Amino acid sequence: MTLFVGTSGWQYRDWRGVLYPEGCPQRLWLEAYAARFATVELNSAFYRLPTHENFAAWRERVPGDFMIAVKAGRFLTHVRRLKDPAQPVERLMGHAAGLGGRLGPVLLQLPPTLRADPGLLDACLECFPGAARVAVEPRHDSWWTDRVRTVLETRGAALCWADVLARPATPLWRTADWGYVRFHEGRAQPWPRYGRRSLETWVDRIATTWAPGAEVFTYFNNDPGGAAVADAVRFAQTARRAGLTATRTPDEVRERRVATA
């Protein structure tokens, strides 16, 4: 099993002195990130879809083994709410094709107010090219049904396992031969860090769910103060101690406390 370990985005100013040297200009942050991690989740695509040229430029700036997961734009998931998906899916995949072999999974994060509609989800997933890996992160409890699970399994789409406050926010279904896990906020100190036992539990869940040859993409979205960077490093170290293969992470990072008041 290979764990792709990274963070949700890389352009955070408070990561100066944590992941990026103080003198490193912002225009070189992607190169600095990609030298220390092998994958990133492109969260910003949710707000504005980059052009094909943008994606192609990023491809040229990262090593050949680097993978970029792309969060689908809000027009598809939050404005159209999965209805009439053909055009926005075609546009998304056409632009993301600029990444070439650096393109990782596509994430569909659904609105928390969107109730389950298995037929709508199936029609949306059908629009993606057969080779695309699509992860789906529903956020309304009505989605946790056998019919929804069947749609995901039939389409080869991964249910995104989401963690909020160090607890699963989704069922732990394996719906594809690959996986996708997002860590939103831990309960350890300093906030919003994840604790050692929580990360060990997640490593065990992953190791006992997927086959040895599987690829599982894991991203830390608890970005304030560099918490995501520190937790990604600790998570990868924990996975390696458990006998799993994890992609590169920094040897160590400086931690920064975030004020919560």
C-alpha cells in the first residue's frame, strides 16, 4: 500500500518559518512544497477553476512523481448541485488535463444542505472519463444508504473518508480499490492539531481496509499555523512505523501556536 500524504493547498502565509524559509518568495512556494511533499490537494479550484495553461504551468514546476488532486468547482457541486453535470465536468477535466500525468483524483465535496439523490450522483459520475479517479464527500446524513454505496461502487468512485474533531464524519465504506481521506480539524493542542493516538487509529483503519497494493490519498486541511504540515509529517511517520509506504514528507517542521481567542 502507498499512502500519498499531503495538505489541502500550499499558499498559506503563516507557513513561513514552518515549511517555507523566511526568505523564500511566494512565487517559489510550490517548488519548495513539492521538494518536501509528493502530493497536494488543490482546494482553490473550488472557488475559481484554473485555466488549462495554469495547470500546465504547475505541471512544469513540480517533479515527475508529484500528484495534484483537484477539488471540483462550486459551480458543479454548490450552484448546480450536481444537476446538468455534463458541461461543467467536461470543462473541469479539459482544464485539468493540463496536468498530464500529475493529475491525481478529483474531489466532489457536496454542500451540507444537499440531501441524498443517488440518481443525480450516478448521472454526474457517469460524465467523468473512465480513467478518472473521483472521490465524493457528502455532508448530509441522508447519503448513508445502501443505494448510495452501490452507486459509488458501481462507478469505482471512492467515498471520501472525512475526519472532524478526530472522529469519522462519514461511514468507513471502501467503495473503490483506492482511497481518499481528509483531515479537517483535530482535538489536540495546540489547535487544530491531531494527537498521536488519533493518527495511529487512522493508520490502522486504512491498513485494515485496503489491499497491500492500493493507493490511498490523504490530505490535512487543518492549515492554521502549519498544523496541517506538522500532522502530515507525524502521520507519515506513524504509517511507516506500521509497515506502510508513505510518500515523502519533511524530516521535521517548526510548530507554531495559533491564537484561538
